Amino acid sequence: MSHPSTSARAAECDVLVIGAGAGGLSTAISAKHHGLDVVVIEKAPVFGGTTAFSGGVLWIPGSPQARKAGIADSREAVMRYMRAETGSFFDRPAVEAFVDRGPEMVEFFERETEVKFIPTLYPDYHPDVDGGVDIGRSILAAPFDIRGLGKDMDRLRPPLATITFIGMMFNSSNADLKHFFNATKSLKSAMYVCKRLLTHIKELVLYRRGVLVTSGNALAARLAKSALDLKIPIHTSTPARELLVEDGRVVGARVAGPDGERIIRARKGVVLAAGGFAHDLERIQRAYPHLRRGGEHFSPVPTDNTGDGSRMAEQVGGTVPIRFTSAAAWMPTSKVPRKDGTFGAFPHLLDRYKPGIIGVLRNGRRFTNESNSYHDVGAAMIEACKNDRETAMWLICDQATISKYGLGYAKPAPMPLGGFVRNGYLSKGRTLAELAQNAGLDPAGLEATVKKYNEGAVRGEDPEFGRGRTSFNRYLADPEQKPNPCVAPIGDGPYYALKLLVGDLGSFDGITTDVAGRVLGAQGGPIRGLFAVGNDRASVMGGNYPGAGITLGPILTFGYLTGRFMAGLEPGLETAVIQEEAHAVAV
């Protein structure tokens, strides 16, 4: 931290937002709409943050979309579910603010901005837990034509390359993926795929990227469009160097941009929205158990998320404790070899749910229900490998299964697989023993596991782990597989294996704040003039993952509330926790 200097060029605003993802942009839009002068800076050359890589789903119980669809839910059920899911980290004031104000946030953005949502059919990830439901709490950003961004189109962060097909995005609802899976079996699907491919190729020729974006890329684009429509400047390639303090209050930041260093003063406050600490190597070494014991972590989130917000908060007295059992949203991830010798990260969002695919450890044994959520499978990997240096699992399937569904980055038939075997992404064997030998697994363990699994799988059963038991297990499986869409036997060879490591979708632990987003010091009082939102702020979910969109739902809700608070419209948030301004921490 430092005191303001007259040697650097200076600018002024009411609110300075550091970071241009969903947290930063939702706060900026809310504050600007309610009369404040807002400036957004972003250290990357593109805006959109982790949001642009995400599925673009928000968990918002009682959303307008759910009400319009006639889906019955209750505040009491949501609160029971949140209490059960967050356990000892249940924070009633924060949970109540999120649950009560989330639908209002959606209405505000849909009424006042370009941000629009559509309903999804996602079940809660634990629908059998008290208060859980089979449908109705998740909504999805509507697709968006990024030509609406005009000259700023090139500044939108592209989607994660490994989950696109030649840059073409698939909708998080998975509706169009079904057409791609059925393209060789259905004339309707084949025509759909041809039309999508021709449109995308035309876009590549004209714009060098797909312009009709979906999922998180659509949400990031819609938020940026809304901010730019409000004349909020978004300065990319402009990292914050340090916070500026006067008389114990954060009054701005020293930033570096394409034209050199300057000071931006903020009359109402500075908002930290730098995306969390997923690539802060020193912090995750302490926070992630599999790294502490010497394993590898491979994250698909943007490499810009290096914990800048956490460090700046700590420098002025804020705290970033590692408190949650799971410090991040775990995601099983495979390493996709690139021609230059580097690796891309492929998040395993779909293949684990499909019948005929199982997951094993190095000993060849299954260890969890593969059709559970990515966070649950990641947590199970970490626990199952607690006595090992390496934390990894291998997905196993036969030729018919990989031809039908693909495996990770390897696409289904008629796309060839030979290149993936040659570059080491996939292991292959004519027999299970040969596959185990090539993949570095225990042959006897793998053969025994497949035999045991197949005994139940021929009847559509998984006695060992109950795969297919919940509506969420079945949601991303294959409805044509009877009687259990998640379970089918592993048949004749050749066989394939794919190694997965633990990655993440963003950090859960973060800066300690009150409900309004004010950063709190070690003694519990707010640090005047400093706020945190997005993944910089500790998750209201307490390190658990209750449903699709539990990151973005709270992020937009609390961004909306923090913007209103800074505009003087939310006095009640100040008393939602016992934190009086009189106890403000001097820095």
C-alpha cells in the first residue's frame, strides 16, 4: 500500500473496480445505474474473466424463470438445503441476503440491461438432501451475438479452446450436443450439425471467431455490453499495482496501463474483483491438500487469476484465511498435448456420466460414483489418494463407448483417435491387461474391477456406488440406455484409458467480507473504502457445491447488492452482521 503521490498522472471516479469478470461488471453496472461514476480496470488484454470460460449458469432459487414455468419451490426448502450443504460454515445473514435478493437481481438485469436468462432443467447436485429439488433453481445466460459489442468484440475473452470444436461453442443445456452425438444416426441431427458448421465457418472467415456465443461467454459479453452502454470505461491491459490509503481509508489505486503508470482515486471506494487465487502458486500450495503432499494441480481457469485481490487486501489489513474443507470448486481435468509442447486443460463435464465409462485409481479400483458432480468427484479423488503422492484417476471404456460418446478431448466417431494415442493423451490396449500395462495401472486390479462392475451393469445396476440413483446422476447421462442411463457393461476391446488430475473452476476461500462486501480486518471491523466481490470474496456456499451455478448466482447477486450499497441504497446490509463503522480498522 502507499499514500497518493502527485508524481503520477491522476484520474477520479466514485467507484474503481479491479477486474472485469461477472463480479466486477455486475457491481459496476449496479453502482452506475444508481448514479455513481464507475471505472473498471482489467490486467488481461481481454474482459470477461473466468466467467467467459464458464457454463454461464446461475443458481437462483425462486427465479422469475422458475415462477413463470410454474415450478413450485419455497424459501424454507432452500434454507434447509443451504444449511445442510454448508454445514458448519452456514452464514445465515449472507445466505438470507442471497436467497431473498437473487430473484430481484435477475429482474433488475433483465429489465435494465442486455443481460438475459433462460430456464434450464438442471437438478440440484444433491437432490436427495433435505430441501433439494429435481428441477428449477438454475438459469442460463441467453446466447448473444457479440457483433453487438462493436469495436470491443475483439476484447471479449474467447471461450476455453479445449471445450469448443474449431472454436464453435455448445450450449450449457447440452441440447445441441445431442445432435452432434447423433449426427451419424439421424438425418435431422446431421442437418442440424451441417447448418451449425457452415454458419461457424462463415463467421471464422468474416470475424476470425464465432460470433453467436453461448454459456459463460454469452454472460460475459452481455455484462460487458451493458457496462459499455452505460458509458462505464473498461480499461484492459491495466493491472492494479497497489491500493492507496489516506487517513486509514482506501482512496484509490496505482495502476499501470499501455500509456504508463497513473493513479485512479475513488471517492466511494475500491472494489476487488480480480478472480480469486486459482493460479497463486504459493497460496494454493498451502490451501490444496493434494499439492501439500506433492501432487499436481491443473486448472482450466484463466492464468490471470493469480490472487492479486487477496494480496492487495492483505496489504491493507484484510484477511484471507484458508477455512473451507474444499478451498476451490474441484474439477477433474485432463492435460491435452499441444504441438508446441504445452498442455491445454480439458474439464470433464460430460463423459463421466455416460454408461460404459468408469473411473479407477492407479490400483485399478473404482473409488466413487463417477456420475456425481465434478466437485464431488474431485473431492473423492483427493480423499482416495490421501496416502499417495499423486492424486489422479483414469477413465476406462471400450471401443464402442468411445466411438459413441468420445472421451475427454477425443471426439466420438467418425473423428479419428489415432493421434490421441500417439501423443499420449489416450492409452490403448487390446485387452484390459494390455491397457493397464500401457496406462501404468495395476492389471489384476483393473481386470477384477471390470468383472465386478459388469456383474451389476448387465442389469443396469451399480451396487457398489449407486450410480444413476439421483436425478442429477441421470441428467447428463444417456436416456436411451435402459434401465439405467448411467450404467452399461464394458464390452469387448480394444480398450482406452485417459488420465485425469484435480483442477478447479475457481477458488472458494477468499477475502473475509460482510454481507455488503466490505473487506473486514483481523479484528472484525470493515476497512473503510475497500470492497470485494466475485471469487475474491469467500463463497457463501462454504466450500461445497450444491447445484449448477452456485458460483455465478451469488457473484451476480452480491455484485448487485454491493453496487447498491456503495450508492447508499442498502443500509440494512450494514447491520446484517455486527460490524459497526466505528470499529473500522486503521491501515
